[in-house]
Amino acid sequence: MSGSCPPRWLKRICRVYAVMLCAYPEAFRIQFGREMQQVFRETWRAAVTNNELLHFIPLMFWDWLRTSFRERLAAFRSLESHLKGWWLLALCGILDAMSAAMNLLMLNPLANFIRDMSVLALVAGACAITAGLWNSGRGSSWLLSLHGLALGTFGLIGLSPLVRRPLGFRPISLLFVLMAVSVGAFALGTAQRRSGAPNRCFLTVSAAASLGFACSFIAVGSGWVRLGPPPSYWIWMSCYFALTALCMLSMAVRLHGAGSSQSESPPVKPKRAPALPTPSA
């Protein structure tokens, strides 16, 4: 095949290539879309003239697959992608605050909110797992999923029909250790990655306090330390859920604020567009 490409065929082929450019991120297309279409049009004409379409088309497809995947992966790892699901952290914090309040209500001997607290733990755990999976592969998001898994398991145990009598703390102590360690490590990682925000110190202190609660859970679960009357247990649990609620809400506000400032600034655009394979003269 030699000679020039008919104008109508060239227009159709260029339209197909314009659709293929949708595989690139929007910021990339805004900056380089017209340039890439112009380069494609010229290289296609040169390939037709030099009878090199059979060589040009496979190279063009390979270049499109490679570069579009690379740019999508870079956008997926960007700060904006990392901040998806901040509202799940806020919801998890609100549910933890409700659990803290219910633990205080349990100081009344006639009150019984065990099933209600189990439902709150199950929903909060689902929110944390979803937020962790939504941001899978980014930093320490797996710690958030681990926290949600332990919290959700605690909720399932409270709702299980197999549990016919109140459980002591020892059988579920490991779950609380996992909750405290995972959320503390995640808060500490968030404070270190997002430097400059006013609540960085609060997140660092909250992470240390959460790790302190983990040590207390180990001590009580192992029998090294014994709690006093039942009210002391409910106050202890209320303090832990209140700390977790503040930690979750603080991280949600921090991440949402970082996402807002990121959206107000101009999008970070790639330095250059990928070059299409050029047929030999």
C-alpha cells in the first residue's frame, strides 16, 4: 500500500485515535491531546507514504498501552486519589463517639446497650475496611482495613446467637489490641506524611495514646492487671472509643483539608507527551 491516505479515511482513523486518548488521565489529555493527535496524523500519513503501516500500527498500539497505563498509574498514586473516602473516616469517628457514649450509659445497672454497641462496631468496621480497600496500595492503608476487620469481628461476636451470655474481656482482648495498634500506627503515618497541618501534633499524641491502650489491653487480657468494679471497665472502654473517635475525625478533617487545597491548586501535569514511533523516511 503506497500513496496518500484518502481524507475521509484519515478523518475516521483520527477520530478512533481521539477516542483511544480517553485512556489517559484528563489532565494529560488537556495538555497533550491536540499535540498527540497532530503527531498521529502526520506519522500516519508518513507510514502510508512509505508503505510501513504494518510496522507502524503494532508499535503505535504498544506505545498507547504502555504510556496510558503509566499515566493512569501515576494519577492513581497522586494525592487526590489517596484522599478518596475521607468521609468514611468521619463516619467511623462518629460511630465510635456513639459507642463511647453508650459505654458511659452502661454505668447504669439497668441499662443494656450491648447489642446496640455491637451494631455500631459492625458498621464502623465496615466503613474502615471500605476506606482501606478504596485506598489499597497507598502507604499504610492496610492498617485501616486491619482496624476495621478487628472492630467488625467484635461487632459480629456481640450479635452472634451462639454467644448466650456476657463475655469477659479476655476472649476479645486480642481484637482490641489489633484495633488500638492498627489505628495508632495509621494515625502516626498520616501525621508524618502530611507535614505542616496544625493537628499533626494531635495525631502523634493520639497515636501514642492508642499504643498505650494496646498495652493496657494486653495487660488486662493476660491477667497481669485486674480491673476494679464493673464501672471502671465501662469508663475504660468509653475512654478508648472516645480517643479512637477523635483520632478518626482528626484524620478525616486533615485529609479533607489536604484534598481541598489540592483541588484549588492547578493540577500537576506531566512534563511531556509520549512520542509516537516514527516511520523511516
